[in-house]
Amino acid sequence: MKKVLLIEAMGSAEDLLDAGRELGVQIVVATHREIYESYAPAVKEKVSGVVFTDFSDPERALKELAEYARAEGVEGVVGCWEFLTPVAARLAAELGLPGNDPERADGCRNKRVMAQLFEEHRVPAPRTVLAQDCDAAAAGLAASGFTYPVVVKPAEQAGSWGVSVIQGPDELPEAFAAAQAWEYESPHGFPLDTTVLIQEYVGGVEYSVESVVFEGRITPLTVVQKFTTDGVFRAEIGQTVPAALSEADTATLYGTTVAAIRALGITNGVAHTELKLLPEGGAKIIEVGARLPGDRVPELIRLARGVDEARAFVQVALGIEPELTPRTDRAAAIRFFVPPRAGRFRSIDGVVRSPQVHRIAVYPQPDDEVRGPGDNDGRVGYVMLTAATPQKVNRAADAAIANLTIELE
Ligand SMILES: Nc1ncnc2c1ncn2[C@@H]1O[C@H](COP(=O)(O)OP(=O)(O)OP(=O)(O)O)[C@@H](O)[C@H]1O
Ligand SMILES: [Mg+2]
């Protein structure tokens, strides 16, 4: 049985573990001992093995994992947790296995390096000023010629943590401090680049494109449409695959995505690209991760297209031509349930079970404490749907949750 090393079973790891099982490939996870203890039982049950290391010392972790991989005959490496995708690229290169360019792999997690690579390779992306302290940010911003609003964000964070859109210079100090609040990654504890990026604000509608890359050949699988709440917190409340877009707009997004993936040296693996379609035409990249999408999007792609991105990722890691031909032409959507406030959970009522509903999931048990809205951890469940077209699945999703009530105590 072939063996693949998975660099941390976080993010969409279950999709990879399921794909490994279906392909008859053993997936061994590299993690920290205490993080392994906190894995969900379903994840623990699916892993074929585990190797403990300490990613807070990246050089030592790389050495240990290379020794393990050679001794155990590991034939492929996949990264899942975005922060560790450069480790996956370096390990694959060290072992002579398929992976991404180790020299540019930091550009897939560090937005400072990413912005520099985009500029070098003329990829359409927001112009960016870098600063280590707030005075330098103010000076850089004044010299840049950017008009407000501008975006202030950390070089290395995720989940929109520390990302602010500011309307004027008086908001800069607070936004800057928010963007520089983390010195270490959690939960592995390796140091983060505390450079702050100030970017011109890109208008338009945001999408993601999910792609598979095999031996440098880039295949965009689909455009995903993201639904977010308005207001101070922009929690993601749903996704639809594929986005309801014209062929021309889809081609624009794919073209820009391909340029970004090339610039970052993603040559064997997957890419999650966030980008905006501009009102004036064209698109600009917000960011790219060398990882699977979250929010159960791999399952939505399976339902809508009959293509399994996680399976393709494992195949690519093993040097096998991935199966990317669409087998269906439908649409799929997910809408998350988010309670209006924190409290003690009672029940979820009013979800309409139409024929389009594929699954309804409720996370908490009665009496569990739940968080309010604010970020993605506030979710208490979801409804997943399929239909013939994106328009139909969006209508079915709206109807399914129109009378949703979340009872709290
Ligand atoms: N330059 C920009 N112009 C317009 N909007 C932006 C810009 N940069 C970021 N955003 C908005 O902020 C969101 C979060 O930014 P970004 O993706 O860079 O950070 P992140 O922490 O990696 O977030 P996440 O993990 O939520 O995707 C983006 O999805 C986008 O909506
Ligand atoms: Mg992002």
C-alpha cells in the first residue's frame, strides 16, 4: 500500500483522509502530540498512522520528517493547514517527490512574499505598501497615492483576523495594532512575520477558484460564490458551486487565477484562489493558498461536478495523473446556521425539507453553550442542497432557511 504524509490534519483534512481510503492509500499525519489528542474522534479514526514532531522548530521538523519518510517509504506529501504548506513543499523537494517550488512556497502563506511575487510576475493584484511600525505605515500610505478606503492586514494570519478596511488616517493606528497582534502561529507556535500590509481597496464581487495542478498543468475546477453577512463582522454564511456567472466572466477569473498560481510556483497540488471581478472588467487576486478550500466546498464540488479535488490532490502527490473530467453538470450550495447571539442552545426549527435538500446538520446538543455571530466559530449547523443550476440552488437555499429559527435560552 502506498503511503502519503499529511502535514497536519486541520482544515479540510477529512476529505483527504476519505480520498486516501477510497484510493487504497495510507495517509499518515504529521502533527504535535498534544494537537493529535485534540483531534475529533472521526479524524483520529480515519488516519492510518501518526508521526509526532514540533513545527515550532521548522528546520528540525523538516529533518525529522524527512528521516521518517525515508525510513517508512513515504511516496507523497500533502499539506492541508495553510501555515504549514511551505513545510510540505520543502519536505517534498527534499525527498524528490511531487510538490510545489520550495523557493516560492512562502508566498502561498505569507502575504508580503505573495505581493512581491505578484508584482514581479505582473499578476493583477492590489498595490501594496509594507510597514513594520505605524509611523512607517502612515508615511508609506501618504507616499503611495492610494485613496481611502484602504485595507490593513497582517502578512501572516488567516480567517480575516486582523484585517480592517479603513476610511481615513485617524483609523490607521487601531487597524495597524490589530494587524500586528500575533507573533506566533496557533496552535503549533512557530514565529510569524509581523510585517503589516496596506493595500488599495479592490471593489467588485469576490469569488474563489479551486484548481488542481499536475506537473505544472493548471486545471481550474470551478468558481465558487461566497455569501457573507454585512456589517462589522463579515462572517461567511454560505457558498454556491458553481457561481452564477457568464462564460466570459468565468474565463476572466480562470485566466487571472492561472497567472497567480504560476507566479507562486504551485506546480503539483491544489490552489484555493480568492479574487474579485472588477466592475470595470478584469479581475484582481486577493490571495492564494496551496490548499483545499474550507466550508465543505470539496463536497459541493463533488456534488456539482462529480470531481473529487481531495482525491486528485492525493493522486498528484503520488505522481499519478488526477481524474479531473467533470461527470455531472449540476449546482450545489451550503448555507450555515448562525445564532443571533450567544446563549444556551435549545433547537433549530423551520428548515424546509424540499427535494433539493441534500443534508441538514446541527452541531450542538440541547443545553450546549453557543457563541454568537462574529466569526465562523459561531455556526451551529448547515443545510446542503443540490439543483440543476446555480440560480435554482440559490433559490432553494433561500427558501430552505427563510423561516429558520434558532431557539436559545
Ligand atoms: N485589497 C483588498 N481589497 C478589497 N477587499 C480586500 C482586500 N484585501 C482583503 N479584502 C477582503 O478581506 C477578506 C480577508 O482578507 P484576506 O483574504 O487577505 O485575509 P485572510 O485572513 O486570509 O482571510 P480569510 O482566511 O478569511 O480568507 C477578503 O476575503 C476580502 O473580502
Ligand atoms: Mg482570505
